[in-house]
Amino acid sequence: MSVKKGTWVQIRNIVLKPEERTSKIPDETKKTPLYMWVKGYLNSEGNIGEMAEVITVTGRKMTGILEEVNPAYTYGFGENYVPELLKIDEGLREIMSGGNKNE
């Protein structure tokens, strides 16, 4: 699936491979990689399952495997992705930083 530049997406990275994890965690946990998921705006057109670069709302560039388009927050503060909330966040950051939304 081709995804356009500027789309809100989620990428995934392996932070630690199983052999790099500490011995002080449960055996079941030691057998699995430690993953990091990052949400941001796609920096160039990409495809699900391929490497991609995103720019986070704080302006950081991150790379990883493109996993999801318009990801929802799933920790109980909302059911679905709401694009208007991102625009509100950007506007507030710009107002609070005196005009520079990446500060």
C-alpha cells in the first residue's frame, strides 16, 4: 500500500535484540526484542512494511518500518485517529513558543 508524503503514520524499530536484553527480566521477556513505536508525518512517499522516515510533532526525524496509517491512540483517551487534534496541538505549540512550533 502506497502512502503519501505528509500522512500521519506509525513506524516501529527494534531498540534491543533478545541477546542484548538484560538478564534481570523474566525468561519469556528475554526471548523477545524490545520495540519502539513512533508516530509522525511521513517524510516521503512510502509503503507499509518498508523502511520510512517520519518527522514527529516535536520535529525529530526518526526511521523505522512503516506499520500503520492514521494510527489511533489506544490507551483509552480516544477510539479513533482525530486529525483535528493534531492541528490543535501544532497551533498550541506555535503559540506557546512565540511563533516557532518546533521548540
